[in-house]
Amino acid sequence: MRQLEKDIEQGSYAKSFTQPRVQLQLTRFGRVGNKLALVGQHGYLYYKPGVVHVSGPGFLQPDVRRSREKDVLDSGETAIVADPRPAILAFHAALAQRGIRLVLMPVPDKAGLAGEPLHGRAAPEARPENPDFRALLRELREQGVAVFDPAPGVISNSSLYLIQDTHWTPSFMEQVAHDLASYVSQVASLPACASAGRWHAEAEPIARLGDLVDMLKLPEGQTLFQPQSVVVHSVRDAAGGPWEADEHADVLLLGDSFTNIFSLEGMGWGEAAGLAPQLPSP
């Protein structure tokens, strides 16, 4: 048994040494990614599950849902319900009973609005989208859910998303924040914010390798990908302190990493500059 453990340990060391270096050469000379990251032109990287979702079959189809649920179970993870509609509609109903309005904003995947370096088609109308996406939004709206879709009216452009990252650029996020605030003011009656004038934005340069470089698992010290430099606008009070959420606010923002990328310092793209701080007060 000790010999077996030693062999496994040595094999693990060999793999951890060899695999990143092989991946680096495959990526450098063949634009080969892995199960998480795809390599496009001009150094652009894409999240493979997102590309599969955008270009794949309709996610509301029964066979697609069953296949996804089975794949999750086979991987040993907790069982899921692949159909998003029951959870969204139940949440909408629960909030409505308390006089709260749900506003749903689906964030477009990078492959949908900035896919030219991946598929090579520069035409603005070359915007891939899952076949069932519009059907989902239409059904939710018919059930009374307020849906803000930031994609219509946006011209597809690779500059909308970070080059080596799954997330949007600060400028695109700020544009969406402004449009989202306008939409919310139309569908909900909110009181004026008394503290709106206490905040100001400060431009801060940030440079970081994207999360998709991390997913490629290249060797430390690789030079194939260099940090991307962007400017975020950190929201601060008169004393220079970073923006903080107010537990007494009339709006509660729930989101994933697209919400937090420029706010959580641990993500490496600045602080107090994410979607919530950028939302203009009504």
C-alpha cells in the first residue's frame, strides 16, 4: 500500500510539472484550450461552458434538461433542476406577496456580444444566441416578471468584454448600470435618495491577468498572456472611503461575479467600482 501511495504521489508530481508546460505549447502554437477555456484570435479567451450554451441546443428542451441534470448527477455533484422557470416564478410570486417588485437582468455571455475573435465574423448581426433564450424572456414577461435585457441596441464588439476574462469591461458595465437604473425607475416607484450627492467616482488604473488564464493552468511565470490594463471608477464618499451598501436601501441587488468583479478586492479588478456602486440613484 505504501508503494502504491508513493507511485500515485510521484505520478501526481509528474503531471503537475508536465501538464502546464504542455498546455502552454499547445496554446502558443495551436490555440488549443481545455475543458474550461477556449482560445480565440488576438489573445482573446472564452469560457467554454458559456460558448456551448450560446451555440448549443435550446436549454428549455426536455431532452436537453434531462441530459444536463444527468451529467451533474454523474459528476457526483448535488442534483439540480435545469429549468430556470420554476425558481424564477416562485421567487417573483413570493416577493409580490410582500409588495416587492422583482426585476430580472440576464447578463449576455461574452461569446454572444464579443465573439468575433472566436468565430471570425465581424458583422454586428453575427450575434449567436441560444434558441430558447427569447422564449424564456417572453414567457417570464407574460407571467408578470419585469425583465431588463441589456443586449438589444448594443452593437457587438470585442471591446465590451475583458480580453482574457469571462466578464465585461468597466465601460460596458457602467453603460448597463445606467440603463438598468432607468428601467427600474420606470417599473418601480422609488423615493428620492437623500444621500445621492455624497458620492463621487475616482478613476483608478487596474492591470490583471483574466480568470480564463487561471483556468488554462499554465506554468507560473508564463509570458504568453500579459495583464490587461483597464480604468475603473471607484465610488467614494467625501472622506475618500469606498462605497458601501446601505441595509436600509429600497433596492436589493442580487447577482453573481458580473455584479462583483470590480467591487470585490479579492477578484483583483479594484474595489467599490462594480455594478451596485455604478447604479445612479433615482
